[in-house]
Amino acid sequence: MKKILISALVYFVMLVTAEAQQRPQYTQYVLNNYLTNPAVGGIESYADLRLGYRTQWAGLEGAPKSFYATVHTSLGNSNNSVGSGSNRPKETKSRYGFSKKSSYKKSRPHHGIGAVAQVDEAGLLKTSTFNASYAYHQPLNRYLTLASGIASGITQFRVNTQDAVIFDPSDPYLNSSFENATKVDLTIGFWLYSTDFYIGASGAQLLRNGNDFESAGTDRNPHMRQQPHFYATAGLRLQPSNAITVVPSVMVKATDSAKPAIDFNARMMYAQRIWAGASYRHQDAMAVMAGININHVFDVAYSYDMSTSELNKVSAGSHEVVLGIKLNNHRKVICPTWIW
């Protein structure tokens, strides 16, 4: 049923974007932190291509649907710190399952380049984004590496008024300046990592565009304003046995006009092949997820979200699928070395 008032819908969109996250929600960002932090680009020795699709709040008319494609690769990283097969240094575990610093060679400084394309649809609003990124990875010692990255591109907003029932043709939200708006984007990030842990911080949508809605503006001339988004994340790799790896992680997301959102995640992997995990978003949802590294080229993962808010009364949860493809993987790496 398309009984939607255009003014009511866009008012809702403006309200949500003013007081909450504007960017798409992904449960499996733990498999692809490059989505929120350009410093991750080129972290592995191969080219990492990932395709993701998410349908949120299944069964609810006009619910968000998101698709993304990311690809990034390293330049000058042919002799990365951790080898494979007979060239891989022997790992010595400490009491808590960490790898001792002396068991790894010093990594080489290298560059990373990549790109992100996303399409997000919610009701009559469609948002399309494309960003290209550059990163530089600088070893600090034999154990730690610090990466810094920058990404820039464009975001386009479209409102499909043809599928709406319009009762007031003079509604200011129907003017062409809102139906088709294009913004320039800027993201900056930092990523401190080793084989045992990572800590990342980034800021997205940092540019202010000239036609953004300002306090001096009027309700008769609305514009979609991009709010800065900030992300902080950390993860720890524990290895209680040779076959089992446990990875707890956390993500904090914040905007100027919303309370910080916190995600808690935990995953367990067996033999670097099969993994399962759970995620909790504070006052939002719980999720279960699982995946398999099929071989040195393909991996696939699935997650299901159960809303813990009032939305669970009208939706059947959220589904997300991610397909990973390792290109130019000469070392035949099955489980990623740095992004586990």
C-alpha cells in the first residue's frame, strides 16, 4: 500500500536524520571496518573485495534496504609482517593466548588505496554514495603499526515523489532542490593494530556544504544536512588453543545531536575456517551471525537481527549477507591476518 503523505514522510526523514544516525546500519561491519575507517585500506597483502546486502525490519513497508561494494588493496606490501606456510614465524603464546612480540617480523611501510559504493533506500528516500580512499601504514616497532587514511567522494539524495500520494502540491518539501541533492563527503581515520588487537577512530561527513540547512534558513527552503559522524572501535584476539580464536570487540558511534550508540560483539572461530558470533546494540537490537572461509578466494557470512525496541511488534527482524572475495592472493591466505 502506497498511502504515504509526502510531507509526513520527509518530515520523518528530516527528524530522524537530525537526531540519529544518517549512515546505513550494518551488523557485520566487524568483517569490514573499511566501511567506516579509510585507514584500514590496504591492511592485507591482497585486494579485498566485499559485497554486502541488508534488509532491515523485514515486513515493515518502506523499511531500509542497503547495498555496498568495497574494494581496497595495498601498494608496496609484498613482504608484509606475517608470512605463510614455512615462511611464517613460529608463534609463541603467552598466558592469555597473545602472540609474543618477538615472534613477528617488522612490517614494511606501505600504501593502501580503495573505494566504497553504497546505496540505501528508506521509504521514498534513496541515498547513493561513492568514496575513494588513500591510507599509509607506518610500523612503530616490531609489534605495532599505525595507519592513517582519508576518503572523499559524493553523496546523492533522491526523493521518489512519483510513488507517493500527494495531498498538498505546494508542500515545500516537493521542490526540486530537495528531491535531488548532491553533497561532497570527507572521512578521516586512524588505525593502530598488531596481530593481537586493533584500535580505530574516524570521522565521516566532515565537510559542510554551501546549501546545508542553517538556523538562519526557513522551513520553506529545507535541505538535507549531512551531520558529522564519529566512530571509535577496538578489538582483541584471544587464542585459548591452536584451533580456536575468540575475538571480542566494541564500537561507539556518535553524532552532534544524538546520544552515542554502542555495539558489543563477540566471535569465535574454529580452525580459521568456521566462525559464529553475537552482537548487541544498546537499546536497539541483538544479533546472531555466522560465516565460513570457503577457501583462499571466497568467504561468506550471514546475520539476523532481533529488535529490542517497539519495532519488534511490527517487523520480522533484519537480514544481512556479506560475500568476500580475495583477489591477487598469492599467499593463499584463508583467514585475514589483520582484520579477523
